[in-house]
Amino acid sequence: MDIAEKIEEIKVLTRKARTSGKSIGFVPTMGALHAGHVSLIEAACSRTDYVVVSIFVNPVQFSPGEDLENYPRTLEDDRAKCQSAGADLIFVPSVKEMYPDKLQSWVEVEGQLTENLCGKSRPGHFRGVTTVCAKLFNIVMPDIAFFGRKDAQQAAVLKKMVKDLNMPLQLQVCPIIREKSGLAMSSRNKYLSDKERQDAAVLYQSLVKCREMVDSGTRNARLLVDTMRKMISNVDGAEIDYIQIVDPDTLEDVDTVEKQAMAALAVKIGPARLIDNIMLNVSAAG
Amino acid sequence: MDIAEKIEEIKVLTRKARTSGKSIGFVPTMGALHAGHVSLIEAACSRTDYVVVSIFVNPVQFSPGEDLENYPRTLEDDRAKCQSAGADLIFVPSVKEMYPDKLQSWVEVEGQLTENLCGKSRPGHFRGVTTVCAKLFNIVMPDIAFFGRKDAQQAAVLKKMVKDLNMPLQLQVCPIIREKSGLAMSSRNKYLSDKERQDAAVLYQSLVKCREMVDSGTRNARLLVDTMRKMISNVDGAEIDYIQIVDPDTLEDVDTVEKQAMAALAVKIGPARLIDNIMLNVSAAG
């Protein structure tokens, strides 16, 4: 496994792999790798010949007052996880390497895709995500890039970007990996105390309850959201940012669940802002 | 020479060229080709092995009230010019092919680069240019893309975009090609009557005068602009949009010409809004 800090090194190594006929898989991360990331690297290894993992805490996707400074950095541990998962190359650029000049060029996706859900409380976040992903895609030139469904809005935004701008790659969205309690794996789970981590299990429990209600015939989004809100509000100190039922592609709110919808939430538990989601499917017979 | 209307055909043909070891040159145009475009195709043929010309009147770079509807379309003539200049492939997509869905993803360059000069009177124009060029670059995946210096602001904006976003190509900016009178070649010259075409020669004359003044020691931008303004105002019906002296990379206004600057202008002559520019160089001894 190679490790490189410079864009030029990545270009040379990926060009060599490409020229020798290998397909290139890419897993962009902010490090602090957990089992969710490992599952993405493993998926990349199973579908492509040469797997690149980037580790870059991207400043332009953090809003002022967010956790940029405190975001966990665990490079030695990340390196071991990449190696054992089968990655071929880790890209660990400095901020200066990624943003050598004043950045004036942005890739931006408009509309509810970026304005709804997390877009409401994190203005500019998705512009930072799409811009850094466009840069990384241009550097690595992967055949397939792998993202986790935990960040469902990110995946939907990036899918639209790739399609609208004819970017020459596929996106593969992989299942959420959860702790035993059901809590979705997240680098930000490190911020939680033991008590908070137990409390945080309610997020997935509320999503499962929501899906059960849909499976039992409930279609009214308000009813679903109210039920989830009550469950989560029972936890002392849980601060709900949003709980919404949306179209999984456009991320527009839906009043009634038809065919497929997504329940998505963001809740602050102690110091950690956590997000999670679940797909709601109404069968043709339902 | 091949002609294709579909993105997938372009991908197949350029992949074939790339796989056989050919470098790819790209000349994006809006058609109505003239000797300026031909010089770009010839430059591409001299520097790369497989030359793609796109002909696409891009609606998203026109503002409401501009000449989108009337923009000259001369496909048969364009095809002959591409062929004789040595192009290998013409890409002539429909609007539906380029924008099949509601476009929500944009590539945008911020700051004076897009806000100064033409940016002041054509809001959204450069966002349309950078977005369509990003799309075309992703489709064609050229090694080198060729642009004319007549559209100096466009070239500066695209250079910043390519650098900021790590796009895997070079931009080559080629000299302005002029009519005998000095008038810069432009598809929009077709809008001019014979009389207007004669009158329009004053634009280049004023730029040459500006450069002569700099060569003779004038450094004051206001003095240069005033002299040009007087010359152009002598032409009946000439409507000056702007005459400015700017830094050629950042396009910020300069008060005093030091080292290198650019004189740029946009003037409406009859029905045609014409642009032109000239480089101003102060030698180390100057």
C-alpha cells in the first residue's frame, strides 16, 4: 500500500494503474475511519482493481462554529484499517496542497437537494462537499466512487452533480453500518459519553418504528414524524434539528408516503450532531 | 471526419483514440465558424493527435434579452471549415442532449474574474460558460483545450476553474485573428452592415493607440481609457459598455500600468455587441 501527500504522486500512481488496465475505485473520507468506511473500502476492492482512499478533513465544508478544529484525526489507526481492508493507495493531502491559492471556483447543486434537511442548518456545507469531491474526482479519476448511505443527502447531491456535469464516473452508495445498539457508525460518535451513546440508540429505534408504521399501512408523513419526535424527545438533552419524510432522489418533503420515501433525521446528543435515515417502501400490494 | 450528436458516441470515439495512444485536442465553439475558430482547430491539429470540435449554442450562457434566438447557425459551412482545417470529430449535440433534466449543478468562478468587464452587463454569463465547459471537458476528456484570446475574460475564468478544480487538462489560449481593418473576428460580426463594419475598425485602432501610449511612457490608466473613449465616441451610434485597464490574470482594475496589463473593451456598434482587447507590456527598462 502506498501513501502520498502530493497530487502529482496520486496522478502518477493512478495513471500507472489505469495504463496497466486496472479499474480504479475511490473512497473519499475525512479519516477517523470506522467499520462504515471499512465496508466502503471492501466494496471498492470487490468491484475495482486499484483502490484509492483519501483522508482529508475538508475545511470548506464546515460552517463557522462547527467542529473543524476538533474533528478526530487518527492517521496511524486509519492507515492500519486501510491496509487490512485492502486499499492500494492512501491520499493524505495538506490543506495547502488542496487549496494552494484563494479558492474562487465552486461546484454547487441548487434546490431542495442542498437546501432541505442538513442544508437548512449547515449553509454552504454541500457546496464545500461538491467542490472537494469534484477536485478529488479530477485528481484520482476513478471509475467508481463509493459513499455510505448514512450521508444520504450527500449521496443524492453528488449523484445529481455527476449526472448534470457528465462526470466520467459511477457513484456506488453502500449500506449503513451500525453499532450493536443500532446507532449508525460515525466518526462523530467519538464525541459521545457512554451514557450518550446508549441514549443515541433511540435515533435508529425511531426510524425502525417509522418503517414498521409504514409497513402496517401508515402513509401520513406528519403522523410518522410526530411518533419519532415523541420517542426522541423522551431522551434528556436530545436536541432535534429535523425529522422529515422526503423523496429519496429529490429530497423534497412528502406529505404522504407513496412507493418509496426516506425518513431522515439530525439530532444533537450531547456534543455530537448525529444524522441517520431509513428507506420506506410501499409495496405495490400495500 | 466523424460527426456525432450523442454524448455516448463522443465517449466511444474519444476513448478509442485515447486507447490507441493519441492525445486529444478540443475546440469548443458555438458554431458560425470564422478564421479565428479555424486558427484554433489548426493549433489543435499541430499540438494533438485527435481533434474534437464542439458546435453548441449554449442557452445557459445567454441572459434574457440577448441574441440566443438570432445567434447565427451555419452548420453546413461549419462542417466544411472543420474538415478542411483537419478536425477528426465534430460534436453537435441538441439542447436536450446537453440538458436532459432540469440543470441544478453549476460550476461557478467568483470574484472580479467574473464580476468585472463583461460580468457587469452579462450576469450569469460566465456561470453558463464554466458549467458548459466543465460538462464538455468531462465528455471529451481532452489533453488540451483551445480558446481564443479575443474572449480574454472567458479564457482567464476557465484557467482559474481548471486550476482550482484540478481539471485534468491544459488550456491553450491562441492569438486574436483580425479582419484586414483590424476588427477582431467574431461570429457576431455577421450582424454588422458594411458601414458598421467599417466603423467597428475604431475598436482595434483605439487599442493600438493605447498600446502606443504605453510604449511611449504613459502609465495612467484613466488617461489611456479617456483617449480610447474619445476615439470610439467619434463614431456615430457607438455605445460603449466598458473600456478598462485590468490585470490580465485577476481582471482587477489597475490605476497604473506596471509590467503587464490588458486593455479591454465592449462596445455596441449597431445591433452587435463587440469585444476586443490588447496586451500592454512595460519592459524592465521602461
